[in-house]
Amino acid sequence: MMLAAPEIAVLGSWAATGLGLGLWMWGWVAERHPIRKQRLQDSGIVLLFAGILTRVVTKDQAFGVWDWFLLFVSPLFMAAALWRLTRTETPKP
């Protein structure tokens, strides 16, 4: 069975969503160190919204209000999380 590129993208987006949700939950529940907690949550947010955004873009139907909202909000959340990730990285010696 050969998969087309959109099908591979959707499967990868589900994997990214699951991994992002797992990282976000791990940072929320299990991590005690505040910087590591924030970094886990930010990494999870980037993966989560990237997966959702990929599924919205590869959808065959016309965009609804919720889709337009996700198209606008997802990059904002991803940019904010990536910005925080760059600010909390460990300094290089």
C-alpha cells in the first residue's frame, strides 16, 4: 500500500500531536524544575499546534470559522513558545 504525500503528512501530524500532548502533560504533571517544566511545555505546544495546523491545511473541505481561527492562532502560539525556548536555553561555554 502506497501512501500519498497528504496522507503521510496527516499521519505525521497525528504523531506530532500525540508527542506534543505527552510532552506538555509530562511538563505539567511530572517535572518539578521550573525551567525544564517550561521548556517541556513549550516544546509540547509547538508540536501540538504544528500537528493541528498540518491537519487543517491538508483538509479537503472548505475552511470554517474554527479552521480560520486555528490558522491565525497556531503560528502565534508556536512563535511564542519558540521564543521562550530560545530564551531559556543553557548558555554555551
